[in-house]
Amino acid sequence: MLDTINLPLILIAALLATGSPGPATLNIAGTAMTAGRPYALAVAGGVATGSLMWSTAAAFGLGAVMLANAWMFELLRYAGAGYLIFLAFKSARSALKPGDMAPKTVQYTSLRRAYAGGLALHLTNPKPILFFGSLYAIGVPPQASPQTLLIIIAAMAVQSTLVFNGYALLFSSAPAVRGYLRLRRWFEGAFALAFGYAGFKILTTRLS
């Protein structure tokens, strides 16, 4: 069933994409250090769900449809950039506050909101649809059966869930929280720059 594709290579490419620093992983790490492990795991669950939705959509052709209809991609692009700029503003405002503030749940008031925030962040980020669209277009032959596509989707879903939850567990550890408390303003400033840069890149990206 999988003799026409290289599943390990596909998973390695997906691992590099999901594990590399970006808006999703930064938001999980920031939530873990400021709000705690349960909230970070909820955000990670939302991000993993968004990743699964984009992967499924790309596998069954929605990615190609979106890229062929520029207005759909543009709508997603502006929504994603706006959300990232909003996160950058919140991080910058926190970075400007003096003192060693203790971690507190200022961004999400419930686990449900944390999950929804992670999902919204990933669904409004054009990077996943571009990545998954390219991955399925290049790494999976057009004649691949639905069973093969489902195996690939499931394998990447398990891998991304492990990666995102790993970020939540790692950055909610006691050493990470202590490091955050010592360098809170630097962390928040770095998050503000990273979110702002990501939003700017999305705004200035054009389909070729």
C-alpha cells in the first residue's frame, strides 16, 4: 500500500516544519511559561487539530483549490497576519512592564479558550497549507489511494501531536518557569519581535 511513497522522508520533512520555531511553537512555549502546563497542553491540542485539518484538506485537494483562487488565500493571509500582530502587541505591552511578574493566566481565561486560541492561530496561518500542499504535491503521487492518504495523515497527526505537546511539557517545567521569571521582559520582547516579524512576512508574501 505504501510502496509508492517514502513515508519516513515525509515524516522527517513534517518534523522539521512542525518542530522549527514559529508562531505556533512560540505561543505554546509562552503559554507554558506564563499560564502553566494545562493551558499550554490545551493550546497544543488546538494547534495539533489545526495541523490535522490542514493536512487533511491538502491531501484531498483543498490546498490546490485555495492556491488557484487567490482571493481565498488572501483572506486567510490577512486574517493570519492580523492575529499575529495582535499577539505581538500583547507581548510588547507585557515586555514594557517593569518587575518580575509571576506567571498568570492573562491570555486565556479557560482551557476551552486556550484550545480555541491554538486552533485559530494555526488555521489563520498560511504556512501550514503551503507546507502540506507542497508536501502532498511533491511527496505523494497523484495515483495514491485514499487508504495511503489516510495513513500519511494519521502518521503526521501523531507526530505533530507529540511535538506540540512536547513543547508544552518542556517549557512548563520548573527550570523553564524560573528562567522566564528572571528574563521575563527579554522573553516577551523576543516573542513580540517574532510574532511581529511573522505577521509582516505574511503580509508581504505574494503568490508567485
